[in-house]
Amino acid sequence: MYSTIPIQRQWARLAHVCRALSSLEGHKLPVGGKSIDGISPPLRISRSPTDILQALAATVGVDPTAPHYKYHDDPFLIPQSNYRKRAYALSAEAGRKAATWIRDEQAHLFTTREWDPPMKMKTPYFNADPHIDAFTPRPIYNDESKVTEEDLLYTINNALIEDAIKVYQLLGASEGVNDELKMSLLQLLCFYNEKEPIGAEWLEERWFAAATRERQAATWKLGGLADKIFASMDPKTPEAYCTLIQGMAKYYQAERAHAFAQEAIEKGVPLSTGVYNSLLSCVGFLKEGTALRIDALKGLLVEMNEQGISPNADTLTACLRSISAWGGGQILQTFALQVLAEFKALNIEPSLSAYYYILCLFCKERGQRIDILTSILTDLENRECLEPSDAMDTHFFITAIGVCSDHLQDINLAERVHALLMKGDNYKLVGDAYKESIYYRHLVTVTCRHAPFEKTAQLLDMLIPNIYVPEPSVMEEIIKTLEVAGAGDRLAEVWSQLVVFGLAKRIKIVEQLLNALCQCYSYQEDEIKEKIRNAAADMLKFGQLIQEQNENRRTPTQQLSATALANIIDLCADVNDKDDPSWEVVGEALGRLRSEQAVGVPDKPEILASVAKKAANIGKPGIAATALTYLAECGFEEATKACVETLGVMLNRPAEEVQTLLQEPRSALEASLHPSALVIAEAFHLAKTGAPMDSSSSESDSDSSDSD
């Protein structure tokens, strides 16, 4: 029954050969011109493996309300907070990194596919079809490894810095390697400064990398392998000089870079435009003072002209980068505009990074308000596409939207910046996750402050939560905007968002939300009022749950203030049914006030007085007594009047009779009053005299003793 297996495998091999031949023919044809039958086929256009997918995606567009494709399309599994998004993505990538580690550490297990037939030759990768380099184990080099120049070329092409250095040493260093490989290794070492880079395949790690400012200090590895390779080269080619100078300038070894540049010029070695661009970017390290630095920069530009070297867009970027790093002031701003005009006269368009440095120079947060962004946007909007040319290009959009929000406070410019970012394929210029978060922070802030409420609501619905999760400061701006607009329905939804986003433990935001709910509660519809009461009740329960979870911790849990609890009481007491669950929330909040589980005292004690009167009216005397007792214990002036009015409601008597009743001794009151009413009478006595009621004394006796 197994006799047909070899024949089938031979047919499979033949089919594979035929497909390969047809693929080669497809690469060859058509070459242009007319065929025998007069038909002129178009020239073949090279396509990448994902071009068709990109074309299909362009016809559909992007759904901003949908979660990112890397998350499961399940509402219960989609992360909704910044922490969970980061943890989800990095956890998935950690699994891939673990698999890669196993593959590299146990390379002997991955030499062939074990499920092939037994007669198959088990030579490494013999049956891999197609052969994928990324899936093959990474070679390991040690002191006993037998290496060739091909191994060194492999490590250089794959940017394996440590392995390249090891193989270079195993080959006998400078004596055992040809000049071409030496040059390639020198370029690799100068570009990365002999440090292992983060692998390009770890996209999530690079996307969520911690934001660190570029350290403008001399970090070049002095006396390293790059210096040794350059010293061993004889003769030293122009490529070697250019590579070493650019590496030193990139890592701010400015003095040595300029010294090597002068040495090359004296020896008649031609330098490239890239060399001068790198020298221009670190020229400020050679001189002190604005005037001397400007002269040094001009000197380098004149030297370029004398050497017959044409500048490019990177030259302009390097000049503006140096100028913006020297500080601010009108002198530098004028000089930057002169440089920009000179390059525009040469038909050199500024890149996004060049405009980024212009914004850094002109739009200081506390400086004079200068609107240079309008002309920049006009120039960029007239371009067909924005192609990245420098790593700093990703800083332009976050800086531009920050200028709109903090410096110019202009919503129209902010909308233009956002439209430019969303145009075509420009969104790739937003940078990493940190820059994306900063961009939307500024966009939401300027929209909340200066845009109509309809536009603000539309933007919030589009961005939150799948594209952007607001930070605490931005959430405060959103609450202010919703409060001013009187959007009670949206304010009630904010609480659930705070819980999902992990911001419900921030007491400042919760108290601000409670205050906003109280401000706009009175003119809402009944259905929305119910949502607001439910949200307030949930805030109290959430605070109690967090406090119970953190009972055994040494650091105390931050508690709601007494004013916040009073706001919860005010909201939940707006019901006329005594069996409504909201009254239970009112009782719990009053209990926390009396047990001193809140910070401070209420700002508006009249809220508790009003709640006590209403509770007595609908048949909740216990709640009324608790509220008035708390007011009396805190010494509020409103306590005495509130006690009289509440007793009047409970006893259905006018205020004069209640006043007369309260003059009687405690023994008489105990026989005639309900226990809750007696508690209110005691609260009245405490508020008026500052002492608890004595069972044998009357109110008049207390007054006379006080006067004596």
C-alpha cells in the first residue's frame, strides 16, 4: 500500500520545478516592445507580498471605533486601559521571544522536520521548502568555532554586533580579513557604536519602548574596535574616513570628528555630504556662545561650497538641529529663517524634522506667541505625500499639535494638523505608543477647551477607548467640558470609563465627577437622573471595596472627602419612595461620615439638613436622626434650625410647639417621643449647648446655668 508514495513525491518535486521555472519566466516577460501578433503588453511592475492586501484595505478604510487587529475581536477580551493594552501586546511578544530563545539554545532539535518519511536524508534544512532564514536557529560562535569570511559577512548583514566582533577576532583580526569586509564591519560598528541593537522583529517592544530623551553627550566608545580597524587600514580610503567621522559625530565625539575631517582635507581625501551633515549637527560642542557657534556653522557651510559639495535636505535639518539646541531668542530665530530661505532658494524642501526644529525654536511654551505653524502647514498640505527621511520626523506632529494646544490655543490649526496626519499614509509618522499618546492628549485637550461641544463629543466617541485612553489630566478636562455642556448622560458614563481605564482609585477625579453630577443634576430628565444616582451609588460601593482590599496594607488608602460623600447623599436622596435602594446608599454614606471614614467636613451642610427633612417626610426617621446628629457633632450652625424643622415634620407640629416641646426634660421626652425623634432632640441640645442632654435637667436649666 506504500508503493505509490515515492511516485507521488517525485511528481511533487516535478511540480515544484515547473512552478519555479514559470516564476522565472514571469520575471523575464514582458520586456517591452510589440509581440508577433501586435499586442503590446505593459512592463512588469515589481510588487511586494502585501501590496494586494494594502490595496484591498485602502478600499475599505479604517474603522476608528474598532480595536487594533492584534487584540482578540471579543468584547470580553479586548483590553480597555493603557496598562492592559501594553501588557497584552508585550505578553504575546514575550511568547515569541521565548520560542526564539528555545530555538537558539536548542539548535540541534531544529535541523530537520521529524514528520518526513524515514527514507528522507536528515541533513540540516534539506527538506525546507521554501527556506526561511528567520526560522533557522541563530549560529553560536565561541573560541572553538571554525569560521570563515562568509560567517563574518552573515553577522554583518544581520547586524549581529557581538557575533561579528567574535568572528572577526577568530579570523585573526585585521590580518585575516580582506579590506572589503573590514570596511563593512567598520560601518556596522560606527553606526551602532559597538552596541547590540533591538531586533527589528520585536515590533511591540519597539512600539511600547519607554520614552527617553536623546542624550547629547560624548558616548563614542574611545579606543574601541572601530578605532583599531581604522588604524589598521592602509591606505585609508575616503569611505573609511567618512564612516569614522560620521560615527564619531553621531555619538557627539565632536572634537575628534572635526580633527579627522581636517586631516582628511589636508591629505586631499574627498569627504561626502553626509560627513558635513554630521559635523553640522554637533558644531555647537566646539564653541561657547551664540555668536561663535553661528560663525562656526557658517564656516562649515562655506567649506562645503569650497570643496564643491552640494547640500541636501539633511544638511538643512542638521543646521536647524544645531540652532534649536543653542537656546532661543531673536538672534537665533532670525538666523534660522535666513538658513531656511537660503536652502529654499536652492530648491531644497525642508523635511518634517527641519520643521520640528523650527517649531522648537519659535514656539516656546512661555515665550512670545508666534504663529509660524500656519505657513508650515500650508507648505506640507501642498505636497503630494510626506516621506520620512529622519528619525526625528516622528516628532513633528506631536510638537505641532502641542503648539496648537498650549502655545497658540487654536482649534482650527489643530484640525488642520490632524487632517494632515490622517491624509494618505501619513499616520506612520506618529511614531511609537508614547508619541501617539502625547499627540491625542494635546488633540483632546485643545478640542475640549476651544471646540463646540458637538465636535468634542464626536471626537471623544471616535477615539475612546480603542485608539486613545485618556490620562488623568485629560479626563479632568473632559469632565469640565461635559459639566459646562450639561451632558448628564455622558457624565454618568464617565464613571464606568474611569473603572475600566483604571482611574477609579484617583480620588481627585472621582470627586470632580461627583461635583459635576451635582451641578447638572437638577435639569436632567428622570431617566438620566436615575443613571446619575446609580453611578453615585456605585462610587460609594467601589470605595468600600477598595478599602476592604487594602486593610492589611501598611500604606493607608486614600478616602473620599466628606464633601464627596455629601454629594452622594444629595444625589441618592432625590427619590420619594422610601423602599428605593438609594436610601440604603444614603444610610451607608451617613454611617461613614459619623464613623470618621471621610476626610474633612462637608462644604455645604445645608445638604444634610435638607436630606434629613426629606427623610422624615417620607418615613425614614433613622436617616434623619443620623444626619442631624452628625451636623450637631460637627458644630454646624444649621443643626439647631434643621432639628426644629425636622421634628416639626415628624410630629406634624408648627415650629413654636416644637420649641416648647424641646424645653421639657429628657425623662418627659422619652415617654412622649419616638426613639428617632428623641435622638433629634438630643442633637438639638448638643448643637445649642455643646453638651449632651442630661436626663434630669431641662433646656431652661441648661440655659440658666450657662448664663451663670
